[in-house]
Amino acid sequence: MITLEKVSFTYRSGQRALQEIDLNLEGGDFIAIMGENGAGKTTLAKHLNGLLKPSQGRVLVDGEDTRKVSVAKLSRKVGLVFQNPDHLLFSETVKEEVAFGLKNFGFAADVVDNQVIRTLEALGLSEYAETSPFLLSGGERKRVALAAILATEPDYLILDEPTIGQDYQQKERLRNFILQLYSQGKAVVMITHDVEFVAESNPKVVLLSQGKILARGPADSILSKDELVKKASLVRPQMSRLFGELAKYGLPSDVVDVHRARILLEEKLSEAKVRVAQNS
Amino acid sequence: MSLRTLEGFKFSTLKTPVHLLDPRTKFLIVIAVLVPALLFANIYVMIALLLSQLPLLLVGKVARRWALSLRAGVFLSALIFVVNLFTGSYLSAIALTLRFLVLLTSFSLFFMTTSPDDLGLALDRIGAVRWLSRRWLGYPNALSFTFTTAVRLVPTLAVDAQTVVDAQRSRGLELDKGNLLKRVRNYIPILIPLLLIAIRRSLELAEALESRGFPGKEGRTSLFQLKLRPVDYAIIAFSLAIIGISFWVYFHYKIPVL
Amino acid sequence: MANAPREIIIAKNLGFQYVGARRAAIQGIDLSIRENEFILLTGPSGCGKTSLCRCLNGLIPNFYQGEWTGELLVDGLSVTTQLTSELSRRVGYVFQNPENQLFALTVEKDIAFGPENLGLSREEIRRRVDEAMNVTGTLPLKDLAPYELSGGQQQRVALAGVLAMKPSVIVLDEPTSFLDPRTAEEVMRATDDLRRELGLTIVVVEHRLDLVARYAERIVVMDAGKIVADGDLEETLDEKFDLLEGLGVGVPRVSLLWTMLRRDGLVSGKVPTHVESAASSLGGMMNQ
């Protein structure tokens, strides 16, 4: 479990980035951290693997205070996937790239090879094993970066804006992959402002605004509240806005997912059909 | 030597009389300090040159950051002093150390009070730069533009550098461990992504540039222009006088160290 | 009888293959765009939408080398015979990454950059810069440096810089990718407002249809370098919904919802493309 106890962080420039954050993360969790640009989302993420140490409060990863452990050691448990894959890629082949973390953590050569093969397969990158990562498309490079972090099988996975620039199919694949990961017992944290993706994936949402936690709860209750969503510079998901307009028909307001919307509407529309049949 | 020392050379957006001087004027001031500083090794001359720049530092409101750049120079100054103790008298060591500080101050003052934009504009007007630019790059304003773009990219790439370091540390890279060879090799995962990111940014910038009509067929015009005002002319005249007098004295007298 | 607006972009069998690429990025493109249209260009990653956009302002073939086939006329000019610098007077391009399209050290100088390249007089440049800043609301930012701006501000400044060239067409290539949803909507609305005010033709490349559906009347869908659908947005979503879904295009959730309900026979009528039209259509269905 990762625990943040009253974590506050101020940059050297004096800018206050985080204020008294309390948060728990354990295996099987799927959390989306959302908020406006500059709310402190990435700053928060960097506290989870020790890149940043709190100015006040403390961060415990499996009982260890991050101020007492090196980033390298914490990275074995906490995998942080940065937004832009180009900040990571430097190897001659995809295989070497994915092996980098494993080598840094001192795994034996045969273990490294096996893990690389397994991870590449899991992410559909096996055909590119001997390709230079720089020749791949943007979406493929993003997957290579993800593979590079996943290869070491961290218990906690943090994804910083994984859906930017991805088309719908790529996002679907990502969603299924995340589902696999947290049902395997890992903890997955996603930093995102992609409201529709969150609406369809149903994680627990932590809303950050100006360094403070504004609200936390299930996606459908958080994302359907106008005042919260506005403060975080987000927009309510389409379903929520639709149901907002249809409130006078007695429909609930906390709907964000298409499938639940469909079921609710099916009821009302069937009723209407029956009425039409009766009146004619 | 931390990055804080670079603060002593960073431009600050203020509107002091020194800032408002034409960059060419300020450059001539640098020359007017450089020439006597290099021609002579006299302690009094050095002190005079140092003191004469103080009013400029104060009027330009950059005195505090100048003090920071001096702090940065402490190590090098000490080195210069010690080295010269061995090769000459202790008086010459003092003089040469002072000379280093004079030069440091002069450049620091210039860069703190001249915006890279204005520098670019000034470079654009210098015939030699335009000629060189036309020969190397095909357009007269390309060279000065290269300069301003480089300056514009520095803060962006600094952030990129930090991000790359963070990203690789998150994969277990330890930059402060191991023998010298290992440490140097550990910088490869930092330098390669950074280089590629810089190249990618430059290519995207180039695309955007072309999309805004750069460099244009008819020859560029400019919204902003540099104007030499009376105070500029006065200072230019004064600087040229100093330079002239320095050379004249140099060729006619032998000035001792003290 | 009103005259139809003139065709401002005409592509005939347009194709392009980058140097060293295994297949053509775009091929057999036949496209006609009329003045003042708001076109949504979409398709799965790698379908060629960005390549098509690059042809519109001459980045292809001037900046990107390769093999060109077919014809492309933009505002009467044939693209293959013009330099990008000439075409940029007619077609403005706003890129995906806000930061990499601002080159000067202040906002004001950046906006002036384009007109300066056109060799205009100082007075004319001044006029255009002021106008562009007013129309995009970037006047308060004029002395700031690009790295001091938020993503949304950067995109507005980029837009201002493009407007100062007084183009007739503006191409925006996934301009909101890096922006939060609220800012993204503002940028899209501002773009449409400008289109109406200044009579511009707008081409937006976007994966997320719901962002643009309110403003775009026409959609062009690409796959593997070819155009696979081209027509009125509502009609195309209505008739070709399965094709779009199959391609992995991010159809608006309300459209998906309606299609599902329609398949079950619970609603009838055209597929709505955004929340307001969906609400009124559904409301109508439930009022019966």
C-alpha cells in the first residue's frame, strides 16, 4: 500500500503545488487523478516513486518512508510512465529498451530475456523487437514506453496522460489492458483529463484543484456534478449532460456511462411506446 | 558551481535607462572596458574599471544578481590568483585576478540588460552578420534568427532535460553511483533522448516557421526597430574616446603593475 | 437565386508517398471544399489526415520530400508550383503541440512574425497584429514569453499569429490534444466564431468527434490513405455509423446511444451528433 499522509509540497521558487494531500493506494485499485493544468497532478505522481519528497507530511510505500529510500529502489515497486515516450527512448532496439529497467535492477540475463519477450507479447510489440524505437509511430512508441516500465512488473503503475493523441481503438486497447492489470492485483493510477475515457472505465476519481483534493468518489458521482467539474476545468461527460437535459422525465443525473444510459432510457421509451399503443 | 550562477547572465525584463540603451551602445561599453583591461595590468586601472561599472549596475537594478555572478567567479578567481603567484609577483596576481572580475562584470552587465530580442535585431543590422548569413544559410536574417530561436529554446529544453532525468531515474538509473567510467556511460540515456527531443522540437518549429511564410520572397520587414537616441550617441562617443585614449597611452607609455 | 460559394480547395486524384516509405501516405484523393465550410477530417491513426493537411499549405512537397501525384488547387494556386511561403498567405496552419509553434520571445513579436515575413509596411503589420490580438483575446498576454503561457493561451496565440497573415483557409491539426476539456471547447468555439466573423474556411483534424460535432457541417473520413466517407456530418453518422465505429473513429457517445436504441426499435429518426440535438430528439420520443 502507498499512503500519503498530509503531504504538502512547495517548489523552490515558492510555488505551492500540493496542500495536505491524504491518499491511500492498494493492489486492485484503479484511480483516475483529474484536474486542471497546473492542479498538481504530475507533482503528486512524482511523490509516489520518490522523485519528489514532500515538504511536509510523508509518503509511505509498503511501510517505507520515501525520504529514506532511493528512487531506484522505489522504482522496483512503483512504475511511472511519463506522458511523452520520447523522454525515455534511447536504445538501438525495442528489445534493449524494454530490458533497460530490468538490467538496472540487477536481474540475471536469462530472466531479462524472458521478461522482455513476455512483455512485448502482452503489448503486441513482438514484431518490433529488433526494430529501432525511433522508427515507430507515435502510438507504438507510447506502447514501447509502457512495456519498458511494465517489464519489471511493478506493483503500482502510474500512467501520466496515457490517452493523449490516441485514436479510439488505441484507447480501447489501453482500457482492456488496464482492466487486466488491476484485476491481477496491481494498483493502477491514471492521470488524465479525458472525461469520456474515465466515464467508460469507471475508476475511482480523485479531483485535484490548485493543489488540494477537491473531491473523491466513483466516476459517475464526481463527473456528474457541475460545480466540481467546472472548478477542475473539465466538462461533464456527454451522457451526464444529456441526462441533465432530460431530468424532467424523471431520469437520474449521475449517469456517465453509455450502457447504463441505454438501460435507463429503454425503460422510459418502452413506457412511452406502451402509452402510444394505448392511446391509439 | 550551481546553476544559480547562471542567473548573473540572464536577462531581466526591466525598463531602466540602462536596459533602454541600444544593444550596440552597450556592446561598445563592453569593448571600452575590455580594451583598457587587456592592454594594461595596472591595479589602479582595474579598480577604476570595476568601480566605473558600479553606477551602471545600480541604475540597471541588476547589482544583486551581479553579486551572484561574482560569487560564481570566486573559484576561478582564486585559481587565477594562485597560478599567477607562481608565474609572477603577488602584485601581478592581484591585478590579473581583478582583470578577470572586470571582464566578468562587463559581460554580466551586458547580458543582464540586453534582451535576446534586441540582440537579434542588432545582429540583423550588422552588415557582416548579414553577409555571413547570406553565404552560409541563404538569407540575410537567418543567422540572427538562429540566435534568437536558440535563446527561446533554452528554458524549454531545460525543462525537457529535467524530465528526461526524472524519467530515466524512474527506470532505476542511478546517476550518482559507480566509478567515473560508469557515470559517464550513465549519461547516455539522458543525452540521447534530450538530443532527439531537441531535434524534434526544432523540426516542428521549422515546419511552423515555413507555415508562417518564413523566410519570405521580398525580404523581411520588422515591426520593431532599434533607434539610436542622443544618450546612445553620447555614450558611444565617450566609449570610443576611452578606447582611443587607451591605445594612445599604451603605445606611448609603459604602465607598471602598481 | 444565391450563388453557391466558390470552391476554394480542389484535389483531383491527389497522392503522396514520403521518401523511403513503404506505401503512399495518401492516394486517389478527390476532394472539393467550398468557402466558409467547417470540415471535420478524421480517421484512425496513420490514415493520412495529417499528410493531407500538409499538402494544403505546401509543406508537402516543399518541406517533406517524396513522390507527388495528381492535382491540388488552393485558392486558385496550384500547390506544386508554389513555395510554402506563398501558400501560407492563403492557408494558415495550427499545429498540435502548442509550444513548438511559437518562436519569438514575446507574444506580440510572435504574432508579428508572419506579416513581417510578408514584407509588409510597419503600419500594416501593427494594424494586423492589433486586430489579431483583439479578435483572439490575447492582448493582455502581449509581453509574455511562450513558455510563460498555459496550453490554451499558447493555442490562441498561435491562432492569432495565423490570423495576422489574413488567410482564407485555416487548418487545425488536432489543436486540442494537449488542452483540458474546458479549454478545448473554448478554442473550438472561438474557431467557429472566427469562421463566421471573417468568412474563413476551417478544416479541423480531430479524433474526438464530440468536440467538433456542434460546429462542423461536413465530415471527411480517411483510412489507409484514402477517403472512405465524405458528406454532411449528420447524414454520414446516420448512414455510415457502423463503418465509422469499425474504423475506430471516436463517434459521439450520444450518437452511439441513439444507434443502439434505434436498433432495438425504441427510437426512430436521424442520429443526433451532439447533446442538445440528442436531448430534443429523445425528449420528443418520450413525450409521446
